[in-house]
Amino acid sequence: MKATIVTIGDEILIGQIIDTNSGFIAKSLDKIGIQITEMLSISDDKKQILDTFLSLQNKVDLVVITGGLGPTKDDITKHTFCEYFDDKLIQNDEVLDHVTALIEGIFNRPITQMNKDQALVPSKCHVLFNKVGTAPGMWMKKENTVFISLPGVPYEMKYLVENEILPKVVREYKRPYILHKTILTYGQGESLVAERIEDWENNLPEFIKLAYLPAPGRVRLRLSARGTNKEILEKAIDENVISLTKIIGDIIVGFDEDETIEVVLGRLLTQQGKTISTAESCTGGKIAQVFASVSGASSYFVGSVVSYATETKVSVLGVSQQAIDAFSVVSSQVATQMALGVQKLMKTDYAIATTGNAGPLKGDADATIGTVFIALATPSGVIVEEFNFGQPREKVIDRAVNKAFEMIQKEILKNL
């Protein structure tokens, strides 16, 4: 089966909001064996919507549309559906009861006519009941293509995808299996990783495809297998992951989308009963943010000091003014004192510290722009390294964050 995802909204086209719905829908459909051929964003214009529908008719099996289902006049998706399917809007009593209970019972205000109009749906559509919002979804088929309309509000869209669309597609359509396995590597660039695994890649079965997903300081390798026999696909994926691990096991830190390095580190720290804290200057709290993004991080991540200003390094972390005067605020000596300072302040087993010139201006330091010192305080001492991550500023920060996690992981693994 093939599908196209269409987002409707001028706010997306002018960059006022970022389309996150398409990624969620694509990932959800891919898991049940539906191939996404295209993602489109179009304006809130009836002709544009109709032309898009016509161009996709019989070209794909599913067209999933988000947006344009609100109660205001600029939301025209339902009316456009009626025109395309030669239909008319009728009141759905179940939806009206739900909208009334939501507005009057939970929001505690009188229901308006505009709210009631949310219960109007095309008479020929299969209603996708939206228990978490007021706008129902719509499922309508014309010839060989199903058109599915969903609200643009992300949590409402997600509810309908998970509870209405996926179960219905699984029940009614026969689909191939599409399996993915993601291998997360740290510390080597895309070209070097590709060189190391070239022979392995050349010998992959035809039904397994490899994709490189690079980011500063890390590369994700995604294996994708497509076929009708799930057991054969799983076995082939597992065998090739094992053989890959023998080649680049030194830089593999995790598997699958959720097995990021911060998740791996959290598990390692928890298993060892150890804690960690951060002292960040040039990274501005981003290491702490990534740590805290993992559920349950409070059991090992104690806290952070974002000592962006020089005086904060001195007054909060106890960095000596003499070290700053002698070696500059961007130096191994200052990074070391920052790590030791936050380790003492937070009473943690490990502490990571960053100081550097991310650019575009030098600030209080004389070091070359792109220079970053990262210090890791451990129970037995301090490890400090110097890097130059170049430019632009965003690249320097991202690479510093990734390198910090890599340093932490390598040190913790020594103690296993």
C-alpha cells in the first residue's frame, strides 16, 4: 500500500508553525507496512485542495490530510470534501453530544452555534470519533483511494491515528511487513563509518536497505527490510546487526530510535548506582536538557549549573580568578575546576563541564573560535580534552554536547 500525507494550512507555508504531524503519521503508517510516497503542504484554498485530491486520486491507496477542521470560517476542509465527493453536511448526534459535554461539562461555558457545527460531517463519510477534541475525523473512499481527514491539533491527530486509523487499516487491508533497525554510533563521521563497513554493506541481502543518518558527532545507521515473511526479515536483520557489531562495535552506543546515548547512559548509571551533574558554559545547559529529557532521569541526574558568565564560574563553581587570568576562561584548567566544582556542589560521582568559544564573537576568551574544552570529573580524577569544532555556532554546540556524552559513556564502560 502507498500513502501520501497532506498538511493544510497557510501557517505552515509561511513558517509560522512547524509541521510535526507528517512525521508522526509517516512513522505510524510505516510500522504497519504502508509506504509513504510523498508529503505535501498546501494552503487553505478550496481550489488548491481540490486540485491536490484530483492529482492523488488512484495514484495512492491512502491520502491522509491534517488541518482545516476547526470551527472558524478559514477551516474549509469539510466543505471541500463535500464538493469533491458530491456530498452534503449532516449533523452527527453522537459527535454533538460529545462536543456539548466537552464544552458545557469540562470547559464550563455555554455551547455556541460554531461549536455545534463541529458535529456536521459529510453524509457519506465514516466518522472517526475524536474523544479528546471537538473535531471528528473523516474517512471517505472514491474509486481506489481512501481520503482521511484529521484535525491539525497534534494530540487530537495522534489519538485518531492510534485509535481509529491504524486499527481500521490493519483490519481491512493486507500489507507487507516493513521492519527497521537503527544502530546509533558516536565519535566517527559518516565517511569514516562508511569506509569501515563498505564490504559488509555490499553484501547485504537485496531486500535490506541501509541509510546513513548523520548528525554532528554521531551517525545513525538504519536497516530497512521489506517482504511478506516477517520471520525471515527479522532473522536477516538480526544476523546482519551481529556481523556489523563485530566490525564497528567500538563506536556503537545503542539500537533503535529510543536507544539514544542518553538513554544508554541513564541505564548504565542506574545499574551502577552512580550520579552525574553538569557545569556548562558554551553549551548553555543543553547537556542537562538532554539528560532531563529521559524519563526517570532524576534517579541519576542531580542537576546543573549554567555558568555562562565568567563571574558565575568564580562565585558559584569556585573557579579561581588566578586560573582565569593565567590561562583564559577557555582552557583545560578552567574546565577542570568547573567539573570539580559542580561535582562537589552537587555531591555526584561524575560531573561534566564545558567551556569554549562557540562564536561568532570571542567573548571573554582569547581562544580560537570553535575551541571547546570538556572536562569529566570521575571518582578517581579528572579527564579533560580540547577540541576545535569549527563553525557555525550551532554546529559547535551540538558537537560539544555529543562529544561530552561520548566521553561519559567511555569512562563509565571502563568500570563495568
